[in-house]
Amino acid sequence: MLISVLIIVAGFVLLIKGADWLVTGASALAKKHNVSDLVIGLTIVSFGTSAPELVVNTVASINQHSDIVFGNILGSNVVNLFLILGLSAIIYPITVHSNTVWREIPISILAVGVLFVLTNGFIMTGANVLSRIDGVILLAFFAGFLYYIFLQMKTDRLDLNEENLKQMTNLKIWVLIIVGLAGLVLGGKLVVDNAIKIATFLGVSEKIIGLTIVAIGTSLPELMTSVVAALKKNSDIAIGNVIGSNIFNIFFILSVSSLINPVQFDPSFNTELYLLAGGTLVLFIAMFTGGRKKLDRWEGAVLLGIYLLYTGWLIAGEI
């Protein structure tokens, strides 16, 4: 088992570095072709921070490990909302723009609601399974979200070190892209295969492994991005990274997973859906406390406390 743990750690390193190299190389390629910062941010950077989840879910879906598919995404979203946003707010209180409060946070709640409806048999595509038709529906919502972002964020710009990116040679750009993709694919396979081995050895369900070890590991890019943003007092990146990633995970990554293979849904995952819906609603309400659209340190501590209680409850259920 120790070997499997070490291999998982190596897999996470490959996932994180692979995503970093892919984003750097692809951003440089885009800059050389005068693609706007907005397009880079909405495509390359968004894909890069969620690439570990995408690769892990693709491997898990191909091998029909449904609990890993849902455990990774729902677990990652719980980590993003409660652990990462909680830590970020504790480091530096997060002030949020009005658009994020009134539009993007509600879209995040909508994503949870749509997934709940699709997986619990409220429409004709079948109960307790995320079918290929459901995948198309999620993908349509994702396209609508991208369209909304393009309309709302035309004036936003991302600091991607433009001059350094433009000066990068074509050879270095393509080496970064190819090596980054290879790292993602290899890292994702190592994580999934060895997480299954550990679950089998310990007699722990794939669901718990997906919700904890795999979810935290694949959320490390978001964790690092938000914590660094909080240290630099950049509230927009800190909360935008979390909310955007949660929407991206449900609408895009789960759609891709179900298009590869229909994914069986364990109704016990509804607990995580309730937690996400409730937590996002609390976040929305918290924006109006204290007279400012702001997440204070004590509210961040509450989010972190909820995550620790939730994780303890998961572990206790397996003992």
C-alpha cells in the first residue's frame, strides 16, 4: 500500500506540473497569435486549473468507475467551496463584485440543481444514471455559461506576463504543451489506478476515496491559485477561481464523463449535492452581512469548520 500512496503522490505532482506547463505553453502560443487575454482566461487558464479533474474523470469513466467520477467532481467542489474559499477568506477577507454575487454564484447553485434533477430521475433519461443525453444537456448549459462570460467580462484582463510569453520560442512552447499533456494523462492514470488499489486494500469504498484523497489532490491547482491570490489581496481571482471551477466541473467535466460512458449515480451522493447547494446559498447570503459584499475571516472560519466536520463524518462512516 505504501508504494500505491507514493505513486499517487507522484501522480498528483504530474497532474499539477502538467497543468502548469500546458497553461504556460498554450498561453504563450495564444499570445504569439494575438489572442486576447479574455479568450485565454476563459479557455486555457480555466481548462488548466480543472485539467486534473478532467483527466482523472476521463480515465475513471473509460474504466467505468462511477463512484470515482462523481466522488472526484462533487468532492472537488466541496473542497473548493468550503476548504479553499474558507482558507482564502481567513488569509484576507474577500470583497466581491456585484456581478459575481447576483449572477455567477446563482449560476453555481443552478449547476447543482440541474445535476440533481438529471441524476435523480426527474426527467425521462432514466433514474440514478447520468446518460449521454444528460451529458449533452450539461454541455449546453456550459456553452450558455461561456456565452454569458464573454458578454459580461469583455473589459477584464488577466496578468499573464505577456512579454515573457511572447518571447518564448516555438520549440519551447510545443515542448511545454506536449510534455504538459503527457504529464496530465500519465498522472491521471496513476492516481485513479492506485486510488482503486488503496480502496480495495483498506476495504474503503471508491466513493470515499474519490471524495477525499482524489478530490483534494485534483483541487491543488485551485488551492494554490486562490491562496496566492488571497496573499496578494486579489479577491476577484480568489473567489472567481472557486465559483468558476465549480461551474466548470459540473457543466463540462461531468458532461464529458457521461458522453464517454453513461455514469451510474449512487443516491448517497445527494448528501454532497445538498451540502453544495446549501453552502453556495450561505455564501450568497454572507455577501450581504456587514453592509458590504464581503466574505469576512469569521465566515471563512465557518466554511473551513464545516469542511472539517464533513470530512470527519465521512471517515466515521467508514469505521
